[in-house]
Amino acid sequence: MSDGIGARVERKEDKRFITGKGKYTDDFRVDNQAYAAFVRCPVANAKINGIDASAALAMEGVIAVHTGPEMKEDGIGDLITGWSITSKDGSPMQCGVWSPMVTTYGRYVGDAIAIVVAETQAIARAAAELVELSYDELPATVQVEAALADGAAQVHENVPGNMIYDWEIGDEAAVNDALAGAHHVTEMRMVNNRLSPNPMEPRSAVAIFDEAEDHYTLYTTSQNPHVARLVLSAFYNVAPEHKLRVIAPDVGGGFGSKIYIYPEEITCLWASMKTGRSVKWTSDRTEAFLTDAHGRDHVTKATMGFDANGRIVGFKTDTLANLGAYVSLFATVTPTYLHGTLLSGCYDMPAIYGNVKAVHTNTVPVDAYRGAGRPEATYTIERMIETAAREMGMDPAELRRKNFINEFPYQTQVILQYDSGDYHKTLDMAEEIADVAGFAARRAEAAARGKLRGLGYSTFVEACGIAPSAAVGSLGAAVGLWESAEVRVNPVGSVEILTGCHSHGQGHETTFAQVVSDRLGIPVDNVSIVHGDTDKVQFGMGTYGSRSGPVGMSAIVKALDKVEAKAKKIAAHTLEASEDDIVIENGEVKVAGTDKSMAWHEIGLAAYIAHNLPEGMEPGLKEAAFYDPLNFSFPAGALICEVEVDPDTGVTDIVKFTAVDDFGNIINPNIVEGQVHGGVTQGIGQAMLEQVVYDDSGQMITGSYMDYCMPRADDVPSYALDHNATPSPLNPLGIKGCGEAGAIGSPPAVINAITDAIGNNDLQMPATPLAVWTALQNVKTSMAAE
Amino acid sequence: MYQTKYHKPASIDDAVAALAVAEDGKVLGGGQTLLPTMKQHLASPTDLVDVGGISGMADISVSDGCLTIGAGARHADVAASSVVRDAIPALACLAGGIGDPAVRSMGTIGGSVANNDPAADYPAAVLGLGATVVTNTREIAADDFFEGMFTTALEEDEIITAIKFPIPSSAGYSKFPNPASRYAMVGVFVANGGSGARVAVTGAGQDGVFRADSMESALSSNFSAGSLDGTSLDADGMMADIHGTAEYRAHLVSVVAKRAVTSAV
Ligand SMILES: Cc1cc2nc3c(=O)[nH]c(=O)nc-3n(C[C@H](O)[C@H](O)[C@H](O)COP(=O)(O)OP(=O)(O)OC[C@H]3O[C@@H](n4cnc5c(N)ncnc54)[C@H](O)[C@@H]3O)c2cc1C
């Protein structure tokens, strides 16, 4: 079947997206519409003494101004964290209280203090400027490395020393022993720069309270509308679950930042009840920089020891993770179980130890962002091994090969057990495509032109398909991470898939339909995907952690199994054959080896007409399934980046970027390549361009695209991609997930290439022209000193 | 609420009259700077007087060794103009490197020069070519026009009508874009003419566009990139921000100046 698994089917959703016909949250204009704007904390730490809204309320068109203490009085709950982490001394983590709107203290620039509801968005925003705050500015702690210092300003009274947790994984004593006896030890300090997610569509909410029905509807930019409904009802007390409908319509990108349930959505729902109006809020871009959860922001000191043969004997990391002013929904797990458990990389490491101290600072909360913890781990490992190879005078690819894991399943020293892989072949393929053999000649040719050429590797593995429920529960998760699906066969044979996953750019309408097409032999046009509406779709956990493929599609497969079983019974009954002889092929349900068959739509019709069904069979053809994965899946890849640096300016040009990935089986190569392109581009953004900068008072310097540098088309090369699939044995489709790999694997490849070019390993991200030029000056200075 | 009245006069006189009666009127060129500023509520003029409808405001012509560009000429028009390309190719090239296609289709030379953003491109050309800024009331020499970041010799409500560029024997512009905004982090315009060489630097100086005297004298004796070897600018007085330290900018000026000379035609 041409639309089946592996086919390059064009994305069904692109017509509406490319022609501007997508329907996003802000596109919904409902009855009784009013608009909200937020009054936000202007400084990084303040005690709010009073709020004077009289001038705002006097403005024509202003409906109401409400504040945090009123919300608290109405019983609206504080924000929760979805994952509890225990410190290494056995004590529970300590988090500051996060109320949807400030009750006493504003703790970062952008913290919501009051909501203004007005007849138009312009009036709401103008009125918000008229709300007068009286406050005392307090000292702030801003930079991650300052948070634990003696005398650092306290972000929360109940979090002494700003330490949220001091967590560890692995065996410290074993690592110390190994490092003490090592033949060579490499040490580095690495900054994993703070990023702003920047989805194209900013966050938005339309909250509708229906007084007559005592019912709420929320349109919102969410990656997981069911989780939003659960949290809004069970913890924030907005409304009971059955009286709250959450709809996440078309969503223009999330990258993790739309997993979380933010203060604005909660407040809009409550304000709708307070004002009797439908309340819409849409973030502008600067508000997005200030209030969307950021990503990364780690500082890591790492030590890796090798024996005389170049085998890794021990690996130790010490990480400071900035979680910002409040602990966002999944912020605690990102630096711990999504980071520490990946510290083995794709190497057979006998001893590993990771320590992570998570801290509060007076900055916007930091949470999972494309890759979430895994890019941080990968960056540390891959820069360490490349630098170690240089220090030991070894070829960086050979050092990797010496240490690759060769047998699967592989049990790491840090909890995870890898499913399958073939790291050697993947690296061989990448070296071939990147023409590593010809690099020396290219480097010489560039030198003749006054340019510095460099080559950098990254061989990574990551954990996708988040996640086995019982396993994550035992590690502190408050939820299970299974997924659900319902397959509805209509009387005419067309199929609707209801999924708990949510598509915000991933192309589920195409790939999920391909799975059905492959099984039933019907064209993808006859399959529609329903998602993103809690009134339509059964409970599901949403989309993040590259889980929609390995977990979401596996649920669909399970439901399809049930549909097929019933279809076969109907066919066997109608065609008077044995159920065991029935096969489904090319849209037909046949008796194998005969010319007796029914078209797929005849099965649908038979099921619903129900005049002639097997004895005792219920009419209809609709099945549901819940799928809980057995393990994570472990995509891996080999990336090779080749750069040319202009020593006069420090400008780096990526001349070639090769990515060979193992995503297991591939449903749609177009979509997978698109994910790799986007992911690698985001990784290049992190490596060379992007960084959120706060000044020491806590004001954000990079609050617009004038200073926050997003990758543009001309910043990235045309990518050379290939695949080396080792299907995951653990899920029915043998897929591993591809959404985050590019962003996880690419930053170290880029930095390894630049440091190779300039001959200085001391370079932090983002490697801007300024940073590269400065590193080059440092090489000159140290050479002059010698 | 922020209310603004929009005017589209057909003549300079009408524009002047509209500005005279407005409580806080502003000239509107292409709006590429002014409108974003208004959206952020950093400016809230009571009246906008759009000079785009005045006939002749966007004309481009050459006479007596002088290229005259109407203040209303859009960046894209200057970039594509065969008159400009023949007379001062470096100027067309500069205009073609401003912002993105949307900005170039709207933004005007008059607006850019009046705004005098320290990172804008046009001020380097105006100063580097020793141009004359023509307004509704007078003519101002470039050397007297730029008075520091976002400040110029323009009086309140004075309208730029055209810029007159003397045509040099050769000129070049090279820009090192800010990675994020792609405004000039360092932009150097060099021109070689009858009275010697001129070198104007934008993007780098704390006081906006400036002339690099030492480079001018080096190039006046020999207009070649090599003669800039050994000239360097002091980091004092250079802007410093997250994209570039003062030292880095000072260094870039030398590199970019050489590239400008090499590209000069
Ligand atoms: C995304 C983006 C990227 C950009 N990149 C660059 C870049 O790379 N390089 C660069 O140089 N610029 C850049 N710009 C600025 C752009 O060139 C603007 O067009 C220019 O700065 C202002 O011109 P304008 O015609 O749009 O003026 P407006 O925004 O209309 O006005 C700007 C100011 O000039 C005044 N003014 C306008 N016309 C006149 C006149 N005839 N007489 C007197 N006063 C007048 C206005 O009152 C206002 O104070 C960029 C802008 C944007 C939005």
C-alpha cells in the first residue's frame, strides 16, 4: 500500500498551515468576548505593598482588575510540581510556593501581579500600564553560580540557601577509585546556555464560563490538554473535571514550553467566572521571552578517566541546575532522571557518578525544552571524549569506537537499559558521508585561503518514548506516562483515530493515518485523526519526550489489533470460513487462498447494520486501547560537523553537517527528516546563536529578537542525512522516536568542530563571533607567553 | 488609550501645516522604526504625518556630479535603482543589505537618516560620502548633521526632503552584521574623491556614526587595503554589549574597513 509505513506521504495538515488556514487559540472569537492583560513584576525581587487600580478602572472599556489575594480567597490553588526528587541525604526537595498571581512577593521580572479585563486587547494593555504598584525592591539572586554562595539573596524563605535538592546518581566511591588509578584524566567546566523556546505561536488562552451550565471551556496552547484539565481541576480548583473542557486546537510549536499549565490560563478561567465574560489572553513576543519556561541553564564540572588503552574507567559530573524563581511542572526531573541517567552515553562505562544541585534564582522558571536533560548530558559526554582524544593524541572517532557499547540489551551504571543499537556502523556511515578521509586536504585548502577548518563529532544516545508508568512512579513521578487510542471504523469503512497525543507540528495527522493505512490497506485520506479536545478524546498524556511515535502509535496498534480481530470474525461469519483463514490485504478482507473476500467498507457496513453478525457479537466496530511502554526507546546517532572559521572576525561557517541516525523503523521519511532538520537547527542555535541573558539585577537583556538570536535559514547548511535502523524490540512498530535527537546530539558536534578549528578547547556556548574571536586571542596570548 | 491621528498630505507645505497644529506630531516615513516604537508604547504621538504621498519625495536623479535621492525613497528602490548603481554602486549595495525584504520595501532613506540609529547603515554612507541633507528649510552638511546616538541637527518638525551625494571616484561599504538584529555591529563606508579619502564608521561608536581620521589620512595617501595595516582604533569610545566588547568592535573596524576598501568601485 503506497500510503503505508515507510512511504513519503505528503503531510495532510500542511495545506491548512501553509495557506494560513490553521485555527489557533487566538483565532477563536467567542460570544461575550473580553480581553486580558497582565500587570507584571517590574523587578526581580519585590515585596508588593499595594496595588492601585483606580486609574485603570476609570478607563472606558475596562471591566475589572483582579489580584492574587482575591484568587487565593476564592480557593484557587498554588501551582504544583509533577515530580518529587529526593536529595542524596534522603530529604525531600524544597520548593518555593508559586501562586498563579503574586500574593506578597514578586520573584522575577514578569511574575503576574494583576489581571486587567477589558473590552479590547488594546484597552486591556493600556489599562495595565495605569495600574500602580507600590513595592520595595529586594536584593535578587540571578546567575546560577551565585545562588549557592554565602550571603546570596534568598529567593524563598522556606528554601534555605536556594537549594531545591542535592541529588546524586551512580557510585561515587567507585568513580573516585577509578579516577585515582586512571592513566589519563580530562577535566572541564561547561556551561549549558539558557534558552528561550520561541515557538512561532505565542501562548494564548480563551476561557469561557457558562454560568447557566456551571461549566468552563478553555481553548489553550497546550501539548497535553488532558493533563491541563486534570491539574486545573484536581489541584487548582478551577472546576471539577467533568465541568471543564480543555481544547488545544492547532498549536504552532511547543518544544516543551506548552506542556506546563501556566498562571495565565488559570487566571483567565477564574477571571471569566469573576467577570461573567469570556476572557482571552494572548502573549506578545516580549511577554513570551519573560514568562515562557526557559530551557537548559546548567553549569557542569566533569572528570573522565581513561586507562592506557583509551578505555573509559570512570566518569564524574557535578552540575548546578537553575530552575528559576518557581519549580515548574516537570522542572525537577529534567536535570535528574532525564539527565543523570544518560551519563553513560553510548559508551561502556564501568563507573559513573553524577551530582546535581538544583537552585532557585530570581528568573523565569526553567523546565523541559526539546531534549530536556538529554542535550545537557550529551553535551558533557561528547565534549569530554573529544577533548580527551585531543589531549591523548588520539583520533576522536577511534576513541569512541574503543568505548562503544557492542551488545544489547545493555545495562548502564545509571539505571537505564538500552534496547538495541549498532553504534559502529552508524559512525562508519557518517564518516563515509562526511568524507572524513578528505578532511586533511580540505583543511589545507582552507588554510591557503586564510581560513581555519575544523571537524567535530557527536555520537549520542538518548531515551525516548516516555515512559513506563510504574518505573517513573518509583522515581517520583506523580503521573503515569502511558498513552491511549480509540479506533472508530465508520459504517462506510473510513476510520477515525482518537489519540491522547497532541500534534503541534509533528505531523500526526499523516503518520498516524499511515499506520492505519498499512494495517487495513485503505488510503490515508480515508483516515482522520482526532486529538486535542477533552470532550472528544479519551484521557491521554499528550506529546513530549518523543513519545507520540513509540507510545502513542503503539496504543493505536493495540486498538487496531482489536478492530482487526472483530473484523475477521465478521468476515469469517459472512464468508462462511474459519476465522484463522481470514487475512486483511489491500483494503480487502479475504479467505486466504480463495477468491472469497469482502471489501473493507462492507465489514464496516455489516458491523453497523448488524443484520447478520455472529451469535452474541455486539454491533459496531470501535475499539480502544491503553498502552504502557515496557521501557524507554533509545535512538542514537553519529553527527559530524565541519566548520570554517574566519580568524579575522571569529565568524563560523558550518560548511557541512552529517547526521546518521538510528530511529528504529521509520513511518514517514519526510517527516523524520523534517524533525532532524528542525532539531539540528535548534541545536546549532544553542551552539552558536541563542542565549537568554539577565543582567545582575535580574532584568532580561535578550527580551526581543534584536538581541536574542534565532537561527535563520542562512545560518545553517543543507544537511546530509541517512539512517541505520535497529528496530526497537520493545514496541510493536519497532520505532524509537525522532523528535528531539537533532537538538540533543548536535551542539557538541558544532563546538567540537569549532574548537578543532581554532586549537582551543576552552570555548562555551553560544560560540558567537565574539566568543570565537576571544578564544582565538587567548590562543595567541598563551602561545606568546610560551 | 493611545489615540493617533493619521495625515497624508500632498505637499511639503501641507505637511508642515499639519505638524504645526499637532500637539505632538511626528513625521512618518516607512514606519519601520516609528511604528514598532509606538506598538511598545515607547512613543505615542498625537498625529502622524505621512510624507509618502508627497510628489517627488522619492525621486532619484543625477546632475552635476551629484546623486540626489528623495527622502521618501525606499531601501528596496535605492538598491534596485540603475541610477544609483551607475553613480555610487556601494550605496545601492548598502541599501540592499538593510534588514529584510519587508523592511526594505517600506523603510526610507529620510527616515533612516533622521532617526540616526547608532547601528543603522545609511548614516555611514551620508557621512562617508560627505553628503548634504536637504530639508524643507535648509541644507545641512553631513559633518554637521549627526550629533550623537539618535540625535541630529534637525529642528522640531523639520522635514528631510532629499539627500545629495557627491559622486566619488570610488566607494565601498562593508558591514559586519549583529548576529541577532542584523543591524550593523560595525559598518564602514569608504570613499575616495577629489579631496581625499573619507571613512565613516557606524555601529561601533558610543556616539553613533563617526569618521576615522587615522584611516582617512592613510587612505588619502594610498587608497588600498594594505595602507590600513597598522592603523587601529582605540577601544575607548566603542560600544560594548553582549554581542561585542569594545575591543572586539575596535578590531572589527580595521577588518571591515579593509574589506570596504577592497570592495570599492
Ligand atoms: C526588522 C528590522 C530590521 C532592520 N534592519 C536594519 C538594518 O539592518 N540597517 C538599518 O540601517 N536599518 C534597519 N532597520 C531600520 C529601517 O531601515 C528603518 O526603515 C529606518 O531606520 C527608518 O526609516 P523609516 O522610513 O521606516 O522611518 P520611520 O520609522 O517612519 O521614522 C523614523 C524616524 O524618522 C522620522 N522621519 C521619518 N521620515 C522623516 C523625514 N523625511 N524627515 C524628518 N524626519 C523623518 C520619524 O519621525 C521618526 O522619528 C530595520 C528595521 C526593522 C524593523
